[in-house]
Amino acid sequence: MEETIAAIATSPGPGGISVLRMSGKTALTIADAVFRGRGKPSAQPSHTLRHGFVMDGDQAVDEALLAVMRAPRSYTAEDVVEISCHGGLISARRTLDALVRAGARLAHPGEFTRRAFLNGRMDLTQAEAVADLIAAQSEGAHMAGLAQAQGHLYRKMQQVYDHLADALAHVEAHLDFPDEDLAPATRREIAERVRNATAFVESLLATAREGRILREGVRTVIVGKPNVGKSSLLNALLGEERAIVSATPGTTRDTIEEVASLGGIPLRIVDTAGIREHADQVEAEGIRRTHAQIARAELVLLVLDASRRLEPSDREILALCKERPLIVVLNKADLGMFMEAAAWRDLTSAAVSLKTGHGVEELKKTIARHLLQGRTQVNFHEVFINARHQEALLRSADALKRAATAFQQKFSLECIAADLREAMQALGEITGRTVTEDVLDRIFSKFCIGK
């Protein structure tokens, strides 16, 4: 980490300002070379701003503000300089070019956060939470990411790791005296620590589904015949007029994808072409894509016209969707409920009028209950594990179960110690205590360059 790295930290394109970040031992020296203001940046107190101009040789690049954050009180725990110039690609790119010519190196994806982890500024769960915060598509996802960034998961992991370390210390202390049995009180204490650790690991594993939902969203596909209100349902869930609503059947001929937040949970909603027999070539392609979307759906919202009696085509669509998690949306209820109740009696359903808005809020609650498997809400301030955490926790849980069995059946202490070490190794991978370079490469390669 001897090199000083630099990158544009804001999104490209027009905007009020662009922020460039630079971190490393020579960050202040490079800032001296490219910034002209009252005094040199290297003489500037930490956590202060200074007005001036970015220079490329003798030519002014842009008017800017320069912030200095000296080690270790910075994001990376190194000397950090941030330059705020005018928004837009040209100013930011020319400023970055000037920094590189003065001695900085272009940062790799996630390299600032990786340095923060390697310098002890944060653990690996907090580093991953940075990416979660950036990628959050709902308030719930943002709140959960913020809880993890504040160290909630790290503190829990440290607590259970320390308990297992104490249990292992007791076991290893008796390895030098193989002829002496563990005292009953010590045996009970070790068994209790292993039980508590197992319960903790299993409680975290139970959050895997919610964690995936919050990070990735639920792929929700809206299907039905033409002109039953599919696009109106999309607009109602989004709270805006995203899809064209028309009395003419077949208006939607391709899939439309949007993200909506429902009770803090992101829904990746796909509005599809209406399914009917007689369709032109373009519409038929849209219907084919609808079938493909149903096969991939994690939740299907089947819209039926409740003001009409069930037709053979309705039954065919119902049969097509029953293999997926399904909620039947009975639209046009304001015109009267003439569809046979037997069609949806055993299915989750909600009667609505997308024209008047009646029943829409109850439909949203029905969808939320389905996503939360009957619960009314998620505590977004709790921690929710990701796929990497889940894999490590499964290995830890397996090792703990083996340790408990070995302990009960009075296997050798060497076997018990080996199982406890394996459980701790897996837990350490989550926080970064025992992580490998390959794992770090995979994690930080998914970050944006400026972070």
C-alpha cells in the first residue's frame, strides 16, 4: 500500500459537483503539485477545506475546494485528499489526469475500502455493508446496510468467536495432561458455550432469506390477459405513471421492469404482455417472453377481471402460474364480482379496483405478508447475512455439531479441539480475521472504483 491511489468518487455525467478522492503516503505532496490556493495543502490542518484552483502544469483546470483528512482519521486510515470540482465529465477527468501525472495511480474497484479494511479502519462485514448501502434499492435495504456498517454483525461475531476461543482454551489446556479428566464444572461450561454458539449461528442463518430479498429484491411478475389492468397495477405499486394504460388490448408488447419499495422491501416488478391466442408476430414474441418471465418469477401477480365470468383462457393462465408463488389480483371489483369464487378459493387473493384505488393498500399488505412468510414486518435494524456469510456459517454450524457430538460421546480432546478450530476459522472468515487474498479480491472487485 505504498502507492497513492486516486479516482473519481461521484457518478459520471452532469451534476452540481464531482468529487475526486486520493489516498496514500504522498497524497498531500501530490496535492501540493496540482492545487493552487492560500498556502499548500500539506500545511493545511486536518478536516479542513480550502478554496483554490486545480492546475495541470501552468494551466488552470478548474476552480475547486480541497479537503484534507490526515491519517489515521480518514476513511482509509491514510492521508486522504478530496477535491470537489464542477460537475460533469470533463472537469473531473482533467483533474484526475493531473493527479496521475503528479504521481498518483488510478485506483482499482473497491481499493479505498480495501485499504480501510487492511488498515483496521473497519472489519470485512462493515466493508461489505458499504457496497450494500450504495446498491440499496429500498429504505429497508438501506437501513439494514447501515446497521451492518455500524458494526452490528461484527460485534455479534466477535462475541461468539470469543466464547469459542475460551472453550478451546479450556480444551487445549488439558491436552498436555491426557490422564486427567476435565472437571465437571469445566465440562459443563464448554458444553454451554458450544450450545450457545450453535444457537447463535443458526439464528443468523435464519436471516439469509431476508438478506437476499433486501439486497436483490423479489422478482415479481405481473401476468394476465390483455386489458385486465396489468399496467395499472404496475403504476399503482410504483406510485407513478410508468406504463401506458389504454382500453386497447395488447398495448404492452414487451416486458417492462421497474423497482418498487413495499414496506421497505424492494420488488423487481416485471409487467408483461397480455396472454391471448390471437396475436400478431410482435405481440406473440411478447407473450413468449411472458412465459419465460413466469418460469423465473419468485412471485406472480395474476390479474383477473373480476367483473366477468371465468373463461377457458383464464383457466389456462391460472394453470400456468400455479407452479409459482402466486397472488390473484381480482381487478375491476367496483363493477361487481361476477367471477366464480371457486377459481381462487384455495389461492391467496385480493379484490381491488385499480381505477378507483379501492383495495390497493390491502393488496400491498397481502404481498408484504407473503414476502415475510406471515410476519407483519422486518426489523431492518437487525443484521441480515449475505451468501458469503451463509456459506461460512453453514461450515461453522457443521463443525459445532461435530464438536458437540464428540463432547457428548467423550471422544479425544484432540478431535474436539480440531472441530472448534474449524468453527472459529469459518467465523473468522466473515469478519476478515482469517480471510484469504482470493476472497478479498472477489469481494472488492464488485465495488465501484471511487469506493
